[in-house]
Amino acid sequence: MDAIHDPVVERTDDEDFVAFVTARWAPLYRFAWLVTGGHDSAEDLLQLALEKSYVSWGRIRRMDAPEAYVRRVVSNTAISQSRRSFLHHEVNRPELPEHVRASFEDASDSHALLWPLVCSLPPRQRAVVVLRFYEDLTEAQVAQELGCSIGTVKSQGHDAMQSLRRGVDAWATGEVTA
């Protein structure tokens, strides 16, 4: 048979979703971990976001940036879960997963101070900080990821930075210890 008569083999939605998750699990997990601050909660969050994405995968897979869409699902799910947090009394542990730890090993001691402060931020502020400063997205890209206005990104980022500054100042004056 020549190339013209070969049937085009397309992956099913299920096969394509499995391939996507296999290829993009690590960066999506890292993002979920940065948003939640804990290994177990990151796995739970990512699993829930992937379940939500799977339902609409036929539409999502045709988008220009399916990973960006799934990251938005992760962010929105984290924010929604925090609104219902009074129903759950789970404790997040600030343990860094092994495959991410290597990237932070050479970081200065400021990581030991800043990371708990970042984890203490409300979910939307934490998502803005992670997307802006860890994922290095522009304000417009963060707004698109979170499905909000650029003004909301700016105000949430401002509030987050104010909280982080207060935390660093409290540590510097000896009011709290790292």
C-alpha cells in the first residue's frame, strides 16, 4: 500500500488524555504542589482537576494550550476547595517532594523563611504569586489562567506581597522564628 491509501490512525480521546497526563504530570503536579504547599493535598487537587478535565477532554484537546487550561482548572479547584475548607480539617505539611527538592537545594536560607509565608497566603493570592514569580507569567497571562481581570491579579499580588513583607518584618524583629 502506498501512503495515500494508508488509513490515518488517530488516537481516541481516552488515549490522548492518557498521553497528555503521562507527558505533563510532573509540571502539573509541581504547580499543584506550589499552590497547596503539601504533597498529599497536591495529589488530591491534581487528581480532582484531571477528573474535571477528562469529562471535557474532547473539547480541551483541540485548544491551543490544553495544559494552560488544565492549570486553570487546578487553580479554580484550589480556590473552590478553600471556600469549603471549614468542612475539612486537614493539615498540610510543608514537605517538599523528592523530585522538586533538588531544584531548591541550592537556594538561600530565605527559602526556609519565605515558603511557609507563601503557604499561609489565601489560595487566590498564592496562585497569583506562584504563576507570576514561579511560572514567570505576565499579569495578563495570570488573569487568563485564573479567569479574572488584570486588576484582580494586581490587587491579589499586591495584597500577597504586603502579607509576605509583614511576615519577613516580623521575623526580622524577632516576633516570630523561622
